[in-house]
Amino acid sequence: MSFDGPSLSLRILKAVLAIVIVSFLLSAAYISSLVVERQEALKQVSRYNTSWLASQAVSEFTRLEQRLSAYAVPDGGIDPGEVQLRFDILVNRAKLLNDGEFQDFVSRDPERQETVRLLREALAAAQPLVDRIEEPGNAMKALALLQPLETKVTALASAANHYGAQRVTEDQHELIRLHWLFSSLAAGLIVCGFILLGLLGWHNRLLTRAHHDLRFLAENLQRTSDELKKANKALGNAYAELQHQNGVLQIQEIELRTQNERFNAALNNMSHGLCMVDATGHIIVFNERFAQLFDLESSVRPGTTLNELIAYAEARGREGAAALRQICAEQQELIRERRQATFIQGQPGGRTIAVSHQPMSDGGWVATYEDITERRQAESQIAYMAHHDALTDLANRVLFREQMERALAQSGRSETQVAVLCLDLDRFKDVNDSLGHETGDALLKVVAHRLRSCVREEDVVARLGGDEFAVLQTSVHEPHDCAVLAMRIVEALGAPYDIDGQEIVIGTSVGIALAAEGNPTPDQLLKHADLALYRAKSVGRGTFRFFEPEMDAQLQARRMLEVDLRKALANGEFELFYQPQVDIRRKAITGYEALLRWRHPERGIVSPAEFIPVAEDIGLISPLGEWVVHEACREASGWPAPLKVAVNLSPVQFRNRNLVQCVKQALEESGLCPSRLELEITESVLLQDNDTTLATLHQLRKLGLRIAMDDFGTGYSSLSYLRSFPFDKIKIDQSFVQGLSSRADCLAIVQSIAGLGASLGMSTVAEGVETEDQLVQLRAAGCTEAQGYYFGRPRPARDLTHSLEDFGPVRAAE
Ligand SMILES: Nc1nc2c(ncn2[C@@H]2O[C@@H]3COP(=O)(O)O[C@H]4[C@@H](O)[C@H](n5cnc6c(=O)[nH]c(N)nc65)O[C@@H]4COP(=O)(O)O[C@H]3[C@H]2O)c(=O)[nH]1
């Protein structure tokens, strides 16, 4: 929209208005001057009318003549004063004829001038006559002077009348003209008024339009302002967003920089060499390790190709570059086919490089290069270790199994057979425990050496773990070959050892399994040999046994026992029997040993000697032992004090961290006084992790209960265990008690144990007392308590009366 239109028209309108107003003012001024002029004219017409002056003068002239005539007549009745008055009036009138407009009228005509002059002269001449009018004749003389002028004065008056009439006519014309003029002016003014109105209307319209435009403009302005505000706000938001983006970008930049630094750090600290090449063969980046691996410059000019880099290095006699050239040659195919691949490059110097080639989407490629020489060596070392026993350098179970597989496969195609001989060392555990692991290890090494010397080159000797060894005997023609080897081994290993100046004697038993028939697997063969070994050990040490199928049946029976045992606790098939322990001197029951019984649904009562080792093997001994402690405490809490209850603890239970808590809980729940509970442990408990076991024993002791050492005398170094923990009681193994009558050494042992107990302040209990004779000897040896069938067999709790009489035989002993 243009703003020139309204402003221009407004200016024009203002100019027109100014012109109209000015013309209006001028017209008004002009009309007012005309009106003044007309008023003046009218005034003159009304007061100073020429014709009137002339007629007055004629009238006075006539009156004077009449007075003079009258005066001249005696007794005319005229007063001289009156003549004098008329004369003076005429003189004044005559004077007026020389003034103003009349003079103008007179001056237009010489005759009139003559008349006026004559009149003035006549009057002047008549003056003395009138002054002395009383004098006779003066009146006539004066009249004579005036009379000649009578015609002329009348003519002057007539001319004056005519002039007056003419002037009136002119004035009328003038008035008519003024009337028209005024009317025209009024009409003009009216027209101007209309024009003005029109202009005002136009102006108004212009103003309305301008106002409308203005409002439109204002609205537009408002809208634009709103839009501007919005735009401003949007701009603000955009600015904030920009700031935010900027912040994000800055963070990203920092992160990018950090990442870049990390990337560089990672790149240059990689154990692998890395090289990235673009589609045209130019190097994009490589790391320090790459340069180091191939003896290259650590930095290159951008745009260098890998071949140029290699050529440059080769020209300087760098050997590593030649290796890279070889690798690059292998990579060529991968580059061409844009294929990912990993390959290993062996190099003349014994170096091995593993290359991982990866094409990139832009046509280039990236590859990593790793010097795996050491790893290869380590791998072969690991592979060796994975198949060999670190201590003896013999084959381990894995390699032995592989060799067995191979031998079994070959034996199918040959006349000969394969046999596996399993053996373990008798008393090795004792050596290890008493002389230390180092001695044990040294002994194992010598054993391995002796074993190797017993077999042929093609046979395999393996250490399967601990003191377990196995021999894979190939080319066996008949079982006798195996027997010969087994005997050789027993003999070789049974010979004394000199370990660090210490003579050690151990023995071995051998189990033999021949892969004669049935196409056994390596595991089966090994299991058979193991079963045969078990049998060999059970019949006596230092011998060998061949596997027989019934051994497998025993294994099956054991499996079934395991299955039944697992269900027994939940089925409530266990119960406790109690065997009295008697104070030899007082001949009174001091307490009972709780002995576990399994009431098997089919087999009836099963001995703990049979199922406890199985329960220990399959991890059932802990829950079972917990049940025993709870049950024994519960039963004993119903007995009269101070009767005690002795509970057997398996070594396996000591590996359970909850043992102390379990015993504590059993005591709390039953309310049994801790001093009435006795825990029996065997030496084997102290063989395992001694410190932990001793700590557990002390914790148990702190609860206020008593600890007894069971089966004392059967172990390798029983005496040393007595030093390690202050036991409350020693239980002499029943083998010594039962040998009392037949072996002199048994009595000596019993006596010394009893003496030891007395000196250490421990009570001594002799187990397995069956006869009165034994009891007498035990009393004489100084034992304080006894336990055995002599006093009574173990019974269920419900059958206990706590009276020795009920058990019967003791009275007979007295
Ligand atoms: N020949 C003969 N034997 C006698 C005589 N007096 C008692 N016995 C038997 O000798 C064994 C003594 O128990 P032990 O040496 O602790 O030997 C126990 C003990 O080591 C273990 N045992 C029994 N109950 C438990 C138990 O609750 N927990 C654990 N861990 N082991 C238990 O089972 C072994 C065998 O227990 P049992 O068969 O009950 O056999 C018991 C008992 O019945 C006798 O005059 N002559």
C-alpha cells in the first residue's frame, strides 16, 4: 500500500481550504469596504447632498429676497434682525457651496463657478448694506444686488438637482452592482461551501480510508508484531536449541577428541600391528606396532602406498620389510576378491605372524598383524601341559585316554591285545602327611621314573591324580604278559626310596583290565582296572588282580546303594542305637555311644561301616550327620543326668562350615547340657586342613562339650595328634583290645595309651570289650572306661534302662 495518495490529497485539501478561507476573507473584506463606501455615499446623499445644498442656498436666497423686499416696504412688518439672520444664513449656505463635494460639482462647470463667484461677490457687496439695513434704501440696494443672481442661482440649484439625481442613479447602479456582487459572492461562498463540504466529504472519505488503512496497517502491524514476537520466540528457541546443539557439539567434540586420543593410544598400544589402506592402495593409517613388526618407518607422507613403504624399507636393508612383502603377496588375492580371511604366515627366522584381513566398504582394507611366535610356543607348551602331569611329566588322564582310544582302535586290527594296569601307592598318604608334600612330590617323581623303566617304549605310563598311576600295555599276547609287568611294577615300586637322605618304603597294588573281549571303551577299561585294583588292595597289599565281571556287579550294587541312600533320610529309614560306656572302677554306665542304623526296606538293617563311606562319597554325610546330632541330643535330654551321649563325626562333616552352628542348635533345641555331649572324631579328621579343623574343634569345645579321639592307635602318627588338641577322652581301638589275649604288643600298647591318657588328664575308653578277661586286663592296664558286647550290644533308645543289670554279662564278670 502507498502512503503518497492520502498525504498528497491531504496537502491538496489543505491548500484548497487555505485558498477558500483566504478568498472568503478577502471577499468579506472587500464587501465590507464596499459597504463602508456605500454607507459613506448614502451619508453624503442624505447629509451633504449637492442638490440639497443648492436648493437650500436657493431657498435661503429666495427668503432673503423676500425679507429684503418686505423690509423695503414700509411697515412691511419685517424686523431688521430677521433680515440680518436670513442674510447670515445665506452667507453660511454660500460658504458651503465652496466646500466638499459641492465645490467638486461647481468645479466641473465654469458657469457654475461664475455663479458661485457672483453670489459670493453679491453677498459681500450686500453685507454693509444689510448691516445698515435701517438705513433707507439699503434694503432696496441690497435687493438690487441680489436680484440679478436669482436666475443664475436657480440654474445652479437646478444643475445641482440634476447632479444629485445623477449621483443617486449612479449610486443605485452601484448598489445594484454591489447587490450582484454580494449575491455572486454569497453564491460563490455557497458554492465554496459546497465545494468545501465536498472536499470535507472527500477528505472525510480519505480520512476514513486512511483510518481504515491505518487500522489495517495497525492490525497488520499487530499481526506482524505478533508474528515477529512468535518469530522472535522461535528465534529464541532456535537460539537456545542452537546453544544446546552447540554445547552438545562441544561435548561431542571433546568426546571425539578424547576418543581420538584413546583411539590413538589404543592404536599405538595394541599388541597387534594394524594397517588400513584405501581403495587405491594408499596407506590411511598404521600403528607403531605395525612399523615395529616389519622394521618400517614409523611415519609416512600422506599418499604413500604400502608397496612404496616396503620398497623404501627394503632399500635400506631392513629385513622385516621382506616379511611384509610376503604377507602382502598373500593378501593380494583377498584384496582382489574383497574377502575377509585370517591366515598365519611362518617366516624363515622362526617367526610366525597371524594376519586378519578385513575388506572395508569403501574398497579399502584393514588388517591386523600379530606376532604369535611366543603364543604358538606357549600353546604347544599348554597343549603339552594339558596332556602331561606337571610333576612327573607322565601322560595325564586326558592323554592316557586318547592313547587308549588309539591303542584300542589299533588292537582291533592286530593279533595282540591292549591292557590297562591301574595302581596306587600304599601308605603314600601317610608319607605325604608326616614328611610333607615336598617329600611326597619327590617320591612321586621317583615312582614315575621307576614305572617308566618297567615298561616298553610303546607302552604309556600316566599319573591319573594323587598317587594313582596307570599303564597302557600294548602288544599283549596273553594275560601272563600283564601279570609279569604287574609283578615287575610291584617289585620296582616296593624297593626302598632314598628321598633327601630319608629312606622311605611304600608298596603298590595293581589292578589289570584286558581289552580281550566285549570291545570295551577306554572309560570302561579304566573302570575295570580300577575295580581290579580295589580287589587287589582288599585282598592284601603288594599284589595284583585281573578284572573279573563280578567286580562290575559289586559296582552295580554300590550304585543301587547310593540310590537307596539318597532316599533313606527323607523316608525316615535311619535310627540310632545306643551302646553303653561303662566306668570300669565304679561299674556304672557313664553314657552311650550313638551308632547309626539304616533300616533298609528290603535289606533290613545295613551296617554303618557299609553305608557311611558311601554317604561320605556322595555328599550325604552332612545332612545325615546333622540328623544324628539332633536325634542323639534329643534322646539324651530324656536320660537321667549325668549320662552322656557320644556321637561319631565324619571327617567330611568338618568341611562343612555349619558344623558348629548345627551342634549348637541341636543342644539349644534339645536343652541337653553341653557337658553331656561327647563328639568322637578319628585321626583322619586331623589329617585334613589342620588349622581349620583345629579351629572348628576349639569352637566346638567352647560350646562346653567334650571331644574324644576314636580308634586311637590305628593311625600313622597317633601320638602327634594328641599334642595338637587337648582331647577329653581317648578311645583305644578294638583291634588292640581283641588282641590282648593273643598278642603281647597289644597289651603293651593298651598300657602305654592308658598311661598316656592318665598323664595327660584324659580318660581312656577301651572299645570292643567282649570278654571278662579283656576287661580284667584293661582294668589292670589302667583304662578308665570300657565299651563292648561284654556290656551289651547297641540298642534302640526305647530299650535303654540305664542299668548295667539289664545288659547282664557285667555281673557275671565280677
Ligand atoms: N566286634 C565287636 N564290635 C563291637 C563291639 N562293641 C561294639 N562294637 C562295634 O564297634 C563299632 C564301634 O563304633 P566305631 O568304632 O565308632 O565305628 C563306627 C563308626 O565309625 C561308624 N559309625 C557308626 N555310627 C555312626 C554315625 O552316626 N556317624 C558316623 N560318622 N559314623 C558312624 O560306623 C562304625 C561301625 O559302627 P557299628 O557297625 O555300629 O559298629 C560299632 C559297634 O557296634 C564288640 O564287643 N565287638
